[in-house]
Amino acid sequence: MEYNEPLINKVFPRDGYYETLVGTSGIETKVKPIGVIKKSILLIMKLYQGTLTLSNIIKYPFCTINITSDIPVFYYSILGNIQYNIEYGLPYIPDAFIIFCRCEIVSDGDPVEVKVIPFHFMGEPRKSINRGELILLDILVNITRLNIYSGIEKDKLINIINYEIGVVKKTSPWLLSIIDQALKRYGYTINDKITTL
């Protein structure tokens, strides 16, 4: 099976960063949390020099992108305590939706940009986790507290909201208009940081 645009759009519905678990082999077989960036029809990973994931891809230029909403699995993968199976010489998580990909390094630097080209799919397709969408609820709750807090507590809350807006700008920019509308109801707006109107 080759690149399947409707299927990719179901898993990654908009441009932005998605939280996935990437399986690689080569030097050492592993599955680790890696953000996958969707840009139009391209899927890209940014991998840092000196990481085992990049070293694996240099040696064996293939990977799996494992899509799951089971958040504890991300934690277990960080610990290296995750169950996986092997197909095409690559680790994959049995309960996930798996995208098998060829990897192509497209830029040097740190991080290195790696284009991933799907060639096989396995499992039931599902939407990938988008960090910006996850954080939106927290931002909206925090915005409702802007007119409740004062002084140092309000300054802390504004710092938190500004950090969260930065995450949304990077991962899910389409959500910024929703945040700006919510902020305006409380007398604030988004510039580089939230400010009063």
C-alpha cells in the first residue's frame, strides 16, 4: 500500500504537531514519544543530533508511527517499559494504529528534519493526539479566572496562559482565534503575549 491521503488526513486532520510513539531499529530497537508535524501532505519529524532515534534512522531508514490515545503508554515508552511486536524489522504497539514509513533526512542541523513516507498501515485508524487541542481546555479555564485573581496570583496565571498560548501557536495555530475570542470577553487580547484591550 502506498501513501493514502484520506487516511493520513483522518489521522492528522490539520497541519500542526501531533504526539505519537515512533518505533525505530538499526542500532537498538525502541519506541519513544516523538512529535510528528503535518505540513500539507508531508509528515516530518525533527530529531536531535546524538539521539538514538536519529542514529537508528541513519542506520535503518524506516520507522513506525504508532497512534494511540492511551496516555500512560507514552510514559512507559519513556521508561523503556513498553510491549511491542516486530514487523518489517520495526517495533510497533499492537493496540495502536500503525503507520509504517520510509525515512528521508531532508536537512542537517540540530534538530535534523526527517520526512516520513508511509508505505503500509495496520490497525483501526484513529485521530492522533494534538497537544494544542489538549491544552485548550486548560487555557479556557484559566481565562475564566483572570477577573477573579489579582496581584501576584494573577501575574502567575498570565504567565501560565502565555506559556500555553505559545504551545498552541507551535502545535495548533488554528485554535488561536478561539483563545482570542475568549480573552476578549475578559478584556484581554493576544499579541506576542496576552495584554489588556
